[in-house]
Amino acid sequence: MKQLDTCQLFDLDIVRNSKSETIEMMLDDPAGKKTAAFVNAHCINVAAGSVEYQWALKKARYVLPDGAGVALAARLNGQSFSENLNGTDLFLPLCKEAAKRNMSVFFFGSREGVARQAAERAADLVPGLTVAGTRHGYFDDTQQNDIIDQINRSGADIVLVALGVPQQDVWIARNRHRLNASLVMGVGAQFDFWSGRVKRAPLLLRKARLEWAWRLALEPRRLAKRYLIGNATFVARAFGEGAKRRALGRSPNWQSRAIDVAVAGGAVMCLAPLLALISVAIKLGSRGPVLFRQVRTGENGQPFEVLKFRTMYVDAEKRRSEVLALADRRGICFKAKNDPRVTSVGRVLRRYSLDELPQLFNVLKGEMSVVGPRPALPSEVAAYPPEAHERLACKPGLTGVWQVSGRAEIGFQKMVDMDVAYVRSKSVALDLALLALTFRAVFTGRGAY
């Protein structure tokens, strides 16, 4: 059996293993009665104000990372998770493994009929799955014993509890010693998704860990406080968690990295609805993928794949030689204000620099910084004069000196001079000042095309 690998965040030992490894451990672990709980940004916010919920989470043997929030917190602490172990994605693989091992599953929670519908859906998708029983999640204290007796009489090996946060995990912690099942897991809104009561986000948003933005769009009144205010609160909490460790001197560049992750992570969470809308507009506007990927040269000449929203037609690279004569910037770096390869949606995105937003993920990966010289093409770097190579002495950035000073209106040599001056005088104070000036540059749109 695989060994349990965890990292400590918010005073919790959170699982770092892959999805398959985690399922195998939960089902094969000889430790006796096991408990599993999921934690996301909302859970951490709730736990911060609930001693009882904190107690319940600490009693769980498996605390599983759910969503971009906990991934952000891990990065702030110099760690990472191999996979996003959210309950909905874990549901089907868990049921399949349970069927292979002849283990039965009890579905407990949610509204009347929802647990039964989720169980029926699971049985349809997983031939051979044994459903031990189902029970809705509406009850009072006088019914506690009857519920536990019903679950135990069913002979269930696995109990999935969908009572919401924090009720489900507190209920499990209080009653775990009375339940005979080998694994009891709190699963949140999982039954709603698998019963068909709530529609899941498109795959593109799920891969980008923006499923919460989809849920917010579906139920804005109920979830606005949880996601808009809650996400901002969590980012501050995650930043504080990471700052505590970095203040002990664990990383020589912790201040810059902390700013990068806090700004990029907060921006991704707050701008998720906008990212989704842009993705739809690009898809409807022209044929091709939403994202444009291109190899650029990063810190110390290391190549990496930069991400941008696609603003050109899919044959743009093939047509590059045809439009070189239209270049408005003198020097090595090609820029054309009236480039015919740019789509109508792309012109709007470029006008307000929205095409650069996916590079927030490059920042979170550590390939870029929020502030720094713009990443150059390898072909441009190959043609650099000697003095220009000093641009590569730090991570490329989303914004920088020349971006706030006119962007494409500035010639190549002046851009190099600005970037070299920045590299030589780089500091946290300078980065914060450039960030502030960036907002003005974006809203005026000067030099953006």
C-alpha cells in the first residue's frame, strides 16, 4: 500500500497523494475505522470561526484538498498537491474501486429523494456497485439513534455523508465510534451533482479549477458572500499562513514570491467570472482554441510555455512573414497596430490587456513574476545585442517599467534600457509602485495593440 504523504496547512495535515493512491489507501488502510473530509477555501474560512469544526477536521485521518484555494495556500508555503481531490471527481473512481472490492456504499444526506437518485446514478455508471441504502439528511436529535441503526443494519462498508459544511464533518466526528463502516466520508454537495439536481461546470472551467465561478453564476444570491467576500478573505488568510513560514527565513526571495502568489491567486479567484466570459467570447468569435501557448525565454534563458487568450486567427504564425512590413515598432520585437491577423474579439482583449490574464497561472507556477521584463521569443533573444541579455537576469513579468510607460509605443532599445534599469534596482517597493501604475496603464489602453 502507498504511504500517506501530507503537508501541513492551517494546522491540518492535508493529503498530497494522487487520486488513485488516495482511494487505494482509504479502502485498504488497516488502521480501522477511517474518516475522510474535504477542505476548500470556504471550509478554511468556516473553520477559522468554529472550534468545533476545527476539532472535527483534525479527527479525520484523510483531509483532502479541494480547489484552487488550498493549492494557492500550498504554493505560498513552498509546497504543492499532485491532484485536486474534490469530492465530485473522486466519487466515480471511489465507487468503481468499491465495486471491485465488493464493498457496499450507503448514501446519507441532502434533500428528500436526492440521495436515492445519486445512488441510482452511481449504480448505472458502475455495474456491480452494491448500494447498501439511502437516507435524506433532514432529521432532529431524536432521530440520531435510528439513523445510525439504519446505517449499521445495512452492513455498509462505506458511508457518504452529504449534510453540508460544517454539519457533516461535526456529525461524523461525534458519531464515528458508533458507525461500523470502515470508511465514512463527508461529501458536501456531491449528491446534488450526481443526481442531476445541480448541473456541473463545463470541463474547461473544471480543469482551470473555476467550478466555483460556475456555481456562483447559477446561484448568485445564495453564494455571492461565500465566494466573492469569502475568496478575498481566504487569500488574505493564505497569504498570512505562508508569510509566517517565510518570515523564519525559509526562502531568500520570499517577499517577492509571496507578493506574486498573493496577487496572482487573488486575481484568479476574483476574475474567474470574467475569465469564463472571455473564453466563451473567443470560442464564439472564431475557430480555434481559447488559449494560445507559445515558448518564451524566461529567467536565466530558461524556456517555458507562456499562456495567453487567443487574439489571432489560427493561421497567424504562418502569416507572420506576410505582415512584417506593417511593423510599427523599430528593432527586434515585432508589433503591428493594424495587424490583419487579429480577430475582432482579440482587438478588444488587446486594448485592455485582457489577453494577458492567463499568465496569472504562469506566475502561480513560478515561471513568471507579477512585475518584470516581458518574456521574449527565443528568436528575439538570439538577435539580442549583448547589453539586452541582462533583461534575462530575473523572472519575466506581467507588467513592468515599459508597460506602464507606453508599451508598444516604446522602441526596442529604450525598452531594453528600462528593463535593465529595473533589474539592477529591483525591490519590493519598486514592484508595488509599478503594480499601482499598471492599473492606470490598463484603463487608458495607451500603447496596447
